[in-house]
Amino acid sequence: MAALRKARAYSKKKVTPYTRTSKRRQKSFIKAVPPQKIVKFEMGNKDAQKQGKFSQIIKVISDENVQIRHNAFEACRQFLNKKLDKELAGQYFFKVVPYPHHIQRENKMLTGAGADRMQTGMQLSFGKTTGKAAIAKKGSVIFEIAVNNEKAVAFTRKIIKQVNPKLPGKIRIEAEVIKTE
């Protein structure tokens, strides 16, 4: 039950970005920024993408305002890249579009008998950093996958549907044909 409450707290519809940007002579309240869990943002055949050799782009688009944690991005990235590399073997380009800037905080509370005498409650409730997230607005692109043929598009749609439970909120998949000259 505690995990359910925690998920609700981090998937707020409206959130103010909390980043490390601070002006000179102002105290930054963030003591330590959590490390980035996303290893790569671009995978596959980058040269072919730069030369425009792919004919279709599949986009995963957010259908609601949501925060996506960096560990969710990494889980999706690993799964998609593994399946694409196994099936298409270098005939694709995969990109994670948003960068997680928003730093999440949690005010850890003790539970159980006698816990009320050991914690400060709301007195010092600013919280410690627990992770990073990207704030995705409705209609923003989460992932882009470029492929060559219809068979690859069908396969990519299938594996994106398998990744859907790892992402918070609702998503939609759009495929668009790139005009090659």
C-alpha cells in the first residue's frame, strides 16, 4: 500500500520543476543530485539516421501530463534496444527524447509502534533527494524509433505495447512516413 501512495505522489498532473539551477550568491537547497540512470539516449545506426536513410519514424507520445522517472526510462530503453537489436540488427535508430531534470524529494516517515517519538514530522519536511524525473506534457514525444519497412513498423509497435506498463500514464503510438528525395 505504501508503494501505491508513493507512486501517486510522483505522478502529479501539475508540478513545478525542481532543478539544481541557482543564481550566484543564493543558497542551493539541493545537497546532492542523484546520478543519472539513463546510460544512452541514442542507439542503433546513427550514421544512417544522419544521412536520412530511414523511411518511417514511430513516435511514442504522452497522452497526459505526467512525470516519468529516470529508472522507468532506463528499463524501457534496455527492453526496446535489446528487442530491436535482436530483430532488426542495426537497421533502426532509437532515441530517448526527454532528459530528466526534475529532482524528486521524499520526506521519509517512520511507521510502527513508537515511531511518533523518533521523527520530526512536518517540522523539517523539505525532504531528501530520491531520484530524477522528466516532466512530460500532453502531446510530448517520449521515444522516437526510425525504421525502413512496414514489417519493422509492425514489430516496433508490438514491442512498444509490451513496454507500456513500465511507463506512467497513457501513451499513443504514431507512425509517420518520411519523404525521401
